[in-house]
Amino acid sequence: MIFMSEPDLNLLIALDALLTETSVAGAARRLGLSASAMSRTLTRLREVTHDPLLVRAGRRMVMTPCAEALRERAQNAVHEARSVLRPSAPEPDLATLQRSFTIRANDGFVEAFGAALISAIWAKAPLVRLCFAPKAEKTPTFLREGTADLEIGVVSGMGPEVRVQALFRDHFVGVVRKGHPLETVGEVTAGHYTAFGHVVASRRGRSTGPVDVALAAAGLERTVVAIVPSFPAALAVARASDLVALVPASFLAIPLQQQNTAPLASSYIFELPVKVEPITVSLMWHPRLDADPVHRWLRGQIRKVCGAAMVVDRPLSR
């Protein structure tokens, strides 16, 4: 009978670090090892997997196709192993819990849901602090490094390891000032829509998007007069000019459902005259926080607030 030797599970931790950092030096810092020791470990991993894993590309290292395929599996395996060896955390005492959470979300989400979420958290855990951080870019770095606990938005380029849970579906609507000529035309057509200048919200300064693709298919083009960094800014500009703003329905639906029409008194809202696919707003977090009872509770509170507040994948009624 032939007995196969057991694999060295320490190599799995090293593999996870190397594929996360894509750097021998970075992996060494992460695990508290010397660069030479990590280099020797990489050599062992190459022998075990029969693949180079990381190869030089100029001044940096890149993953081979085999390494790309192993990356998520290695991360999940290490996470599960740590969960097995970590004692179960007791349910938190929310009344005395002192903890801060950083949530990356855009201004539109904070304005639409921030007050309700803060009230829900405050009612059960008055010593918990929520810190809403801006999303200057879409990247999993903040979740991976632990500088953010949660991210809320449309999933894009977040990496395979990030956990994702849908919160709600959203769609865009047009907004102009009260008394704008578009308010008197009845149903806003594509021709009406493109007859006026537009203000666009984009963190990266982009002037086009899905609505422009839909207009182009109809042989039309809108004139973008201004680009601002956020939806609240676009709404403010539209309310004070003849420009047309494009904003998520969720940003406007909350005041309507709460019967608080004061924020919208100076606005006229209309459905877009072209078909644009709805978007899904999701909750994202790193898998190392899956089993954290407090983090799990916070995720539940966010889902509850969003679910109770609105359903926006249908036309916005006034």
C-alpha cells in the first residue's frame, strides 16, 4: 500500500498572499516573512502546482492563467479554514456595542437612505458610528485592505472574491425645474428631450452613457452643457436653470413615499423617452467579514431599510 504525504497547508496561506499581492515583497510583508523566505516559498508552490504562477512583466509580476483560476479558490479556502479554527463569536449586546463602520456609497444613496439607516442603527445600537465615505473610483482595494467595511452601488470591477447581495433595482429619470417647457408638453418625446441642454453627473468626467447609446440608435444626440461630480449637484443645477438632469429614481422616490414633497416642489420629473436598462444597486463586502455577527447585523439593517423604503424598478408616479 502506498501512503501519499499530506500537503503543507501553510503553502495555501502563502499562495493566497502571493496571488492577492502579485508581489513577493508584498506577500512577505503581509505574512511577516523575509523576501528571501517568500521567494523560496514561491519556488515550492511552483513545484507543487507545476506552474510558474507569477511571471515578470517589466517591473511588476503578473499571474499566469493557472494562477488566475486558483486565486478565488485559494482565498475562499483560507477564509473557510480560519472560520473553522476561530471560536464562534457570541451575539453582540447592541445596546453597549461601540464600533465604527465605514461605508463607501455615493451622495445619492446617502441622501436617499442615510437618514433612515442612521435612525435604525441609533435605535438599537446608539454607540455605533457610521462613516459614509465617497466613491471616487470603483475598486475592491478598500474592502480587501479593510479601510472600508461595506460598499454600496452597481457592481463593476470588484474582483471575484468580494461578496455581493442585491439591494434593489433602480432606473433613471429626467428632472427639470418647475415651469420648464418640458412640463407642458405632456409625454416627453426623444425630440423634446434632445432639444434642451443637459447636465451630467460623473465622478470621472464622462459625458456619455447608456442613454446616449439609446438616443444614437434613434438618430438623435443630446447636448451636454455641464458635467458635475454627483447626482445631488446635477439636480441642483437643473432646478436653477433650463438644463435637463438625469438621476436615479431612488434619489427622488424616498421623499415621495414619505409624503414629503418639499424637496421636489421645485422639480418636474418625467420618464425617459428611450429605453435604458435598469440598474441593480448591491451591497458588497469582503468574505473575511461573513461570519462577523455585528457586520452581519449591519448588513441586515441596510437590507431592511432599503427594502422597506422603496421598489423602483417601475415608473415613478407623482
